[in-house]
Amino acid sequence: MRNTTMIGKLVLTIAVCGLLVTLRAHACSRVLWNNNGKAVVCGRTLDWSHSFDDMLFIYPRGQKVDGGVDGGAKWTSKFGSVGCSVIGYAQQYGFDYVDDGDSEGLNEKGLAAHLLYLEETVYPKPDDRPAVSYLRWVRYVLDNFATVEEAVAGMRKIRIAPVKLSGRVLGTHLAIEDPSGDSAIFEYIDGNLVIHHGKKFTVMTNDPAYPFHVENIKRYKDFGGDEDLPGTTDPEDRFVRLAHFLGRLKEPEDTEKALGKILSVIKTATVPFNADEYGPTWWTSVNDCTNKVWYFDWTLNPNIVWVELKNLDFSEDQPVKVLNPRNPSLVGEVSRAFEPVK
């Protein structure tokens, strides 16, 4: 009996350790600087155990899209946008090359959206609201809304639905911001939509859900506690570190300095390659909501590329266009390098 108990404990310990490794291998971070006096800028990382072979898309207005699930919502895009999609990976599992997979994006009104991993997510059960797959959540927001305020109201009218990617449903939460500096974080906890709305919601990482981080940060210096700044790549430590460095930023001289400073902050949350069980940072992005420019830094390339939305034609008669941002020959402003999707 004793041996059986010991074996049971060992199996449980192994299972828990395996879960922790899984959680740590799937990570991302987002930090928003919305009070610097020059531009609303937001940095984000994509950290995972493997590459998603990310692709960039230009979506014109007038695109007819559905929710990607049975009983899904249907809409025609009001606004053009640029999106970063995991479809390079997801298409092998049958997902639509154009409509599925956006994890990041910026629309022509300056509204930005960031889809991050949250294991604690429990998506709502089917009801009478139209559904949108979490792999089309970013598209839905950027296609339909010009401001955070509009998106917050709109999210109450739909439900985000689970779909399996590579055999499992991924838990997700969404952060958005607009040129006014307004911000919102959406999480599904126990099947219920929880919205954190306001300019103070500037940092987001991963598990546990957002309320945990609000309390946990109070343990550290600068936030009322006495503990030193943590240094691991765990979500709770990345959250504290991002909030700490964000709070110490000085007003920049111009927009370029604002971009450089927020990039320096988000890089404190990146994960190096081969860091034991941790999934590395594959890319880092910066959104300039004020000037409507989206920057992309693929970790394995020495170059940063960006798209100035003022250079794009979002007219309804334009095709959806695509670009592989992992191409090492790309550098600088790349709007002319996009090609129509075949």
C-alpha cells in the first residue's frame, strides 16, 4: 500500500512538473507606454517552444469574414489593417490561409491588438450570441472597431469559441490600445468574459490571470513591497520587470526615442534560445498607434522591418497581400514588398 502511495505521488509530481514546463514554454509579453507625450507605443513578444512561421498580411476594407466556427458571426471589414499571423504553421492543420491565425495587428485607425497565451482560459459555452474563433479574434476587433471603447462594447455582443490547433485548444487573452492611450485586457475566466479597461492596464504576460499579477506586484520595491526585482522568465516575474522599467522611463525627445525606449523595455522580457525548458522569443514587435506604424524584429535576423500604414491602399477593390517577414534580406519599410495572395 505504501509503495502504491509513493508511486502515485511520484506520478503526480511528474505530471505537475510537466505542466509547469508546458506553461513556461508557451509565453508572451506586452507593455504599453501611453503617457510619454510623443506617441502611444506598445511592445510585444512572441515566445513559444517552436516557430509559427509567422506571415504578415494586408487586409483591405470590405473583406467578408465569418467566425470560423459553427454558428459563427459574419461581418464585412470596416477598416483596413496589417496583421501578423501564425498561419504559416496553422495551415497544416486545415486553417484558412487568409482569415485564421492573427496574433497581432494594427488597423488604419490606430487600434492595435495582441493575442497572448493564457492556460487558465475557459471559453464560454455556446449560447445565442454569434461566435468567433480565438484564431479570428484579432481580425474581428481590427476589422470592426476604431477605438478601445468601441471594442469593449462590441466584445459583450459575441463570444470567443475554442478550436483545436495541433490537437489542443489554446487558452488566449487579448490586449488592445488606441491612439488616445486607452487600453483593455480581455480574459475568459470560468467561462465568463472579464474586462480590465483603462489607461492604467499597460502590462500583460501569461498565467495566472490578470488579478493575480495586480496583487503579486505589491511584493516588490517600487510597488509597496520590499523584495528585489525578480529575474526569471516566468510570467509573474516578466510582469513585475516590465512594470518596473516602464515606470522609470523618462519623457522622450521625439517619437523615435519613444520607440527605442519601449523596445528596450520589452526586450527585458525576452527569452534567449536554448534557455533550458523555456520557449524562446521568436519575434518582438512595436506598435506606434499615433503614427500608425508597425515594427517587426525576427530574432534570428539582424534587421528590423516596419510597415507605415499611410503607404498602404486599403480600398475595397484591393487584394489581400502577404509578406514573409522572416526573409533575412528584408530591412526597413517593407510595404512595397507585399504581394497579392494567390
